[in-house]
Amino acid sequence: MSRRVLSPFLIVAIALMSVVPEAPFLAQAQTSATLSVNPTFNAGGIGSSFTDEVDISGVPNLLAYDVSLCYNPGALNAVSVDFDSTTIVAGTSHFNIATGIDNAAGCVRYAVTLLGGSTIDGSGTVVALYVTFRVIADQDSPLNIVSPQVIQLLNGVPVAVDNIVVNNGVFNLPPTILVVPPYSDVVQRVRHLSKGQDHTDLKGYIQLAPNATRPGFGGVIFDIVGPGGEVQLPSNVVFLFPGNSTTVTATFFFPLASSSVGTYSYSVLAMRCVTPDACVIGTTAFLSLNGAFFKVK
């Protein structure tokens, strides 16, 4: 992106420099920067919250930055923003040029410059901004870094980074995964410690809602209560088209010891997944119609 005309942000950053007696002309950038939304994928139901950060990397002598993270205000609200207390500028002498939250427009902005000619090593990954969002509606949302500016210090001269690579993120509503009869089952109803049987296999039955508008991923959480307390065990995650049903499984291991002896009850909760690694766990527990228990003897 071009930096031939000094933006108000750059002018303020240069004005606050005390390294040189006069504001120098911007030299040609010698590095590139990468700005990324982290994590890339987010999911959640209405009323839930999640936190994203904007990361900067590739800038060894980071002096200042101006980043805006924009989103769909019909889907998300920014409810909490950490502009500097735990970001990379925390503990430094810096000046916040702009801190803004606009839930009507759907953007959060942070522009900041270090003071006194100090810089930060941003050659690795550093955090520029933290934003906590609340899901307010059944809509998806982009999480886009808009019009970023990054300044580095080279030989005492503030230099705008011309080559900025942006990795945006996305919020997706998780698919509607239904737990369907018989809800779950246990393959081995009784396990015998004397025979060296140290596990049992569990099955869950799920369906992607027939009225879903797109495919999605799903699974279940087996909530197991036994002699040793409560354990939540995730199944494998599978890909489904609308209306498709399938079985998911998990293996529950227990110690070959007397502490394992007893009756275990279990239920299943739906896992609604945007990706195999980004899942939202349901709140309704389903008991197996075939008897939600197994025994260890």
C-alpha cells in the first residue's frame, strides 16, 4: 500500500519523536509486516463471547501502528477492548493516538506510538490489540483488519512499512447438530479388570439439521460419571451434509485398579463445529435409550 502522502497518524507519530531535532522525511520501507487475526476461526451461539487478537510480525524495530478490526455489527458487539495494558506496548512509554469502539459501524481502532525514540522488537509475533466479542444474532461475520499502518525506526528515521500482508479471520455460526435416538450406546456393557480390560467404547448418534443451509462438522461429548468422578470425553468429529445422520465414537480408558470398580453413568451433549478444531458444546444432555451405564468389575 502506498505511503507517499503522510497520513494524520504518521504526522502525529513523527511529531512525538524525540530522536532527531526535526521530523524527517519518510524513507523507503525496507521490510514487510504481517498483521493477523488470531484465532482465524471463531464460533459461538447467541449470548456467548470470544476473544480475538490482532498480531503483528516481521518488524524488528516497531515504532508505531494503526489497526482497525471490523466486523458485522448485526452479528457481534465488541464488549471489551484491551488497547494497551497487556498488548506489546504495555510497560513502555507510549502515546495512544486513537482508541475507538464503534458497534454501530462495526469497527475497533487502535493507533499508538512509542515515545523517546524507543522501539519494540516485532520481528516475531507481538499482540497489537485484544477484542472480546459477544454474539448477538444468528449471523456470520468477517473479522477484517482494515487500512493498517505500521511504522518502524531505521537509523533514527521513522519509516512506513509499504508491504503489509493481512490475514483476516471469520466468525461462523456453528451448525445445528442434533443428538438423535437412541442418542448413545456402549459397546461393552461390562468390563473385567481380571481380564486386563482397561477401556470401553462409546457411540453417539447425531444428525445435521435437515433445514441447515450448508454442510458442517459435528460430534458429541460423553459426560461420564463414575467412581473416580466426572470426565468429559470428546468423540471424533465428522463432516455432514444437511439431513445426514451418522455415528461418532470415543474410547474411555480407566486404570486397571480397584479404584475403577463400580457403575458408570453417562450422557451425551452435541458438539457443533465450524471446523474440526473449533466447536461449541451444547447444553442439553441426552441419556441413552439403551441404558446409560456400564460396569467395571
